[in-house]
Amino acid sequence: MILNKEELLKLDGSMMDHPSFKAIMKDGKISEVKLKAQMQKVMTLLEDIEHRSSPEQQKELEHFLTEMNVLFTAYNYHALQTVIL
């Protein structure tokens, strides 16, 4: 289940325990090399999903990823506003 009891995404907990996140954060520094490697991993996964999906599913996935990116960006802008103020 992707949603918790409050119907909020429960990805933070699973992300913190995920091997990719642990590898990136192992030394406490996020380098460009680590970012590029993670980007390549995401692109490979996305390409695999895309090849297995119908055009309608691809459209839904694109919409979902766009909304997730909006949420992520808005969340980060909000956090920056809090720090700046």
C-alpha cells in the first residue's frame, strides 16, 4: 500500500531504508557522480516501465510524475521560505 492510514504517501520511511538512498547518503555527501548514477537508475526504470505500458498508462504515469514533481518542488520552496524568514 502506497498510502498510510491518513491517506498520505508513506514513501519517506521506505526511502530512508532503500539501498539507493543509503548508498547515496553513506558518507553524508551528495556528489554529482552520485546524482548522475541515481538519475541513470531512474531513467532505466522509467524506460522499462514505459516499454511495458500502454499509451494510456504512459499518459497517466506522466501526469503522476508531473504532479509529484510539483509537490516536491513546492515542498522545497516552502522549506526554503521557512529558512529565509
